[in-house]
Amino acid sequence: MAWIILGVAGALEVVWAFTMKLSEGFTRPTPSLVTLIAMIASFALLAIAMRSLPLGTAYTVWTGIGALGAFVVGIVVLGEAASPMRIAAAGLILAGIVLMRLSGEG
């Protein structure tokens, strides 16, 4: 169950990163509010997942999901560059997340 909670926390990290971009430096009220709500929920779920998962594993996976998700949203939604080197870097992050999950900790 902790892994599912951690996955949702990571997905909410993607939401707050994206809506923070849309908030234009917290000058737009709706995306700013969504950012703050998603941040609080993401941190709360991360804290719950950390009750049974090791700190290093939980935090690494959480930030990795956020980084990869933000990368994909940036490319798909915001039209950011998808160069081979950026894709390779994202692949390395994904490999790290998979290895953390397979490490058997938690």
C-alpha cells in the first residue's frame, strides 16, 4: 500500500510543478491555489509512505516520479525540446526509480 501512496504523491508532485509553471510566479490565483493544494497533499502522502518505506528509497522514488512526470508534461503539453540527450537522461532517472523499487527495501 505504501508504494501506491508514494505513486500518488509523485503524481501530485507533477501536478504542482505543472500548475506552478502555469501560475506565472504565483500571479495567477487558480493555478497558484492548485499548486499549493497539490504540494500539501503530495508532502502528506509522502510522509504517510515513509512510515513503512526507508527515507532514501521513498524520497528518491518520489522525486524521480516528479522529475520524469514534469519532463513528459513539459514535452507533451508545453512543447519543450525532446533532444536525444534529454531523453537519455530521463531514461537514467527511470532506471534509478526501477532499481530502487527492485532493491527490496520497503
